Amino acid sequence: MATMMDHERDGAQAPDEAMVRATGVRKSFGGTEVLKGIDLHVRPGEVSCLLGPSGSGKSTFLRCINHLETIDGGRLHVDGHLVGYRQRGDKLHELKASEVAARRREIGMVFQRFNLFPHLTALQNITHAPCLVRRVRKEQARAEAEVLLERVGLGGRGGAYPAQLSGGQQQRVAIARALAMKPRLMLFDEPTSALDPELVGEVLDVMKDLARDGMTMVVVTHEMGFAREVADSVWFMDDGIVVEHGEPAQVLGSPVHERTKAFLSKVL
Amino acid sequence: MTTTDSTQGDRALATRHDDIEVVPLRHWGRWAAAAVVALLAASLMASLARNPNLEWGTVGDYLFRDFVLRGVGVTIMLTVVAMLIGTVGGVVVAVMRLSANPVLRAVASLYVWFFRGTPLLVQIIFWGFLAALYQRIQLGIPFTDLHVIDVSTNAVVGPVVAAILALGLNEIAYAAEVVRGGILAVDRGQDDASLALGLTKSQAMRTITLPQAMRVIVPPMGNETITMLKSTALVAVIGGKDLLTAVQTVYSQNFKVMPLLVVAALWYLALVSVLSVGQYFLERRFGRGHGPGGSQPGLAQRWLAGRKGA
């Protein structure tokens, strides 16, 4: 994991060294405002869990971090860079598609429904992006993919197609696929919500392992146990804003806000 | 196919009751229908076989003549070239129609609207008589007299080239819709995953979306190919040198219209049958790993469906 940490930092750094810093982030779909001014920060090496009821904007915010959604207001910095824009004087200039793609390469993402490429084997799923966008040589990418598969407990299953794997196995391949790009930040969008209960553990174990290795992670989840055990900070969101945040023991154990209390009383 | 399956099912069921005899349901209606169909078919065959105007001997004489085989060759060539133009162009137009660029979208929509909105026969005649619109084809800087290329239209666009242009450009419009449907059938999550990995939109389209869309695109494109093979006969109106043109040229001199049309029909049937078998195997290949196994229609059904389309 050391290689992921000693990447050259290019360009200007935000003064606060945060990996993710959101200030007043807003986003609307049509006439509906789903993010109403999100303030949030994630320090390098930290695991942050976003909790809250469905429709509270957690997943939308996560998708804003790697610019799968564009924000309508506020500022969102990732690794010292403004997401999707470049500031010149008092104007924001939209980034070119190639620049957006280049930024995304530094951010891994894991989806609720895995989104593995069904026409490629597990190994090809992992080597595809490194070979295509990072121009890694095929043999090297394959060797690295074997190591990653080993790491997520799927050594030797590289030849299987996604349809031949269980949900838990697919999600672990998806994590390995994201790691193959050697990201500086990993986003998890409800990674265990589509899994049968008995398969949740194997995915969470891989994520815990990743957290121990110092990966910076933002995790949207309903797994309170995971948040309590692994997270450095939890952010409780409701109706497009962050209602309260802090250390997991504090937010989950003795929540201050009424909405947090109401939510936790239902899920715990 | 289904009839044999169900009767086999009945028998399997009957054997399980080993303590008592089970009488399967008799399908008397089917027997009656089969008898009527057999009678009608036999009388039609007999009337065709005995009809002296059909001259089956003449059909046999002409079936493998040089001019017929040359026509068959041109028909196959037209089909292949037009489908190549149509498929490649169709992918381009489909991607343009789904582009974020409004100019590309508008151009592609206009193209599909025009080429699907006018009859193929009209388009074929149009290209055949292109010289009536432009005597010379000139390529140069617009609104000046500087030309890089300057040739007579009739020298370049002969009947075969006109046929290729008409069939190919028309096919692009239809193929574009097929490809567009295939692309839209691919799960949006695939796009999210590709973009999140840092692929550009065009890389995602080429390496992730289109390969998956193939499964949806291939079967209708097989149908398009079969339709195209038969549509090539339309180019006879501009003397496109295809199979129908070849037999028309001969029967306009010797008046053996029916035998020569039967010769052409037999060749079309044979070619369509070959394509139908090919399509069956293509579908099997691209359907791999999707849906429950064994639900594919049988080869015989596929072949009959292809003929019905003919």
C-alpha cells in the first residue's frame, strides 16, 4: 500500500491538507434540491462514513466527489484540486473531459450494484483501465491484478466471468478493479446493500483491511457496526444537509440531534 | 417444435403412472388441419408441376448459366458492401445521435429522418439518375472556382456504384436505429464504472458499451442483412447488374419470363437460407451467458421464420 501513499503531489495544495473538503455544496435535479449546502472534510488516511436515511443525498454527494454529478453551488476540493473546474481570478472555468478523466484516475469507486464489466473476466475487469488509460504493460498489469485478487481473497479466480461469481465475490473484484488504478481516495456507495446477508461480511473484511493499510475512504453505508468499528468520523446526513458529525462512538452512542436519534433508534 | 416437446412430456408423464394406463389427450383438430394443408399443398404442387408455362426443363437449363452466376455474384457483392457501409456508418450515426453535442445530434437525426422517410426505390432511382442533377462531381473550396477533383458524374457513378450508394446510405439509417437501441440497452452503471476508472467517454463507448450492445444488435442486423439481400433486386430499375437485372435482360429477349423468374427466386431462397443458418449460430454465440439455456428457438423454426420474412 506504500506505493499509493508516495504518489507525487501535483499542483497547488489546499492549505488545510484535507483529501476531501466540501463547503456549501449544492445540487439540484430538475427543481428538487437534493444537496442543500454540504460542509464536510476528510483527512488523508481517514475513513469517513456517511450515514442517513434514503434520499438524504449521501450517494449524490459521493458521486459529486469524482464528478459523476456536477455541483450547482459551493466548492468541492479533492486532494487540493477543485472538482470539475479551474479557478482563474474570480471565474470558474470548466475542465476539459480529458482533465476530468485524469482526476478520476486518482479516485476509486465501488458501486452498490458492483457494475463489473460482464463481457470481461475478473482479471480483465481489473487490468482494463490500467492498460487502457495508464498504459501499463499487459504482463505487468496482469501480475498486479493477480496480487490484488489474492488480497481480496479471490486468488486463482481471475478467469471467471462476473456472472459465474457470487455477489460478494463480484464486489471484491470491483474493489480490486478500483485499487488497480492505485487511487489516493476510495469511494464506496452502499457496497453491501445489494448482497445477501451472509455475503456482507467478506466484503466488509476487505474494506477493513484496506482501512488498516491507511487508504483514505469515504463510505456511504447502512452498516452501523462497520461505522462504529472502522470509521474515524461519521457524518449523519438528512434532507440534503449534514445534521451532525464526529467520532463514531459519540455520534452513534450519544447523538445530539433529534433526527439522528430518530434514525438510529430505527436501525440499531 | 413445441408439439413434439409436449407429446414427449405427455409420454414422460404417462410412464410415471405405472399402476394404471393413461390415455393422452388426442389432438383431433391438428390431424384435420394437417390433412387440409397437405391436400392444398399437393394440388398446388401438381398444378405447378403440370403447368407447361413454367418449363421446368428451361429452369434447369438456366440455373447455373454464366450470366445468372454473374448476377448472383453482383447480388452478393451488393449485399456485403451495402451492409459494411451500413454497419460502420450506422455505428457512427448512432453514437452521434447519443452525443452530448447538439450539432452532431441534429445532423444524425436529420439523416435518419430523411433516409427512412423516403422509399428505397425512390432513393435508388435518384442515385441512378444523379447525372441529371449534377453533370460533374467537383471537390474544391466552396464558392470559388478552385477544384481538386472534377469528373463527369456518369463516368464515376455507374449503375453498380449508384446501387451501392443507394443501398448503403439507406442502410446506415436503419442500422443506426438498431445500434442506438443496443447502446441504450446497456446498463447505465457500466458508464458510471468506466468513467469512475478514468476512461474517457469514447474509450468507454468503444471498449465497454459497444461490445455489450453487440448482443442486442446482432440478431436484428441479421434480419437487416436478409432484408438487404432481397432489396438488392430493386436496383434492377437502374440496371444494377444484379441477379434480377440479369434474368430480366434475358427474358426481355426470349420471353421465358416465368422460368427465369423461378431461377432468380430459387437463388434468392438459397442465399436467404444460408444467411438464416448463419444468423442462428451468431445469435447462439452472442447470447452466451445470458438468459436460461435451451430457450433459444430451434434451427428449423429460425429457418422458417427467415423464409416467412422473405
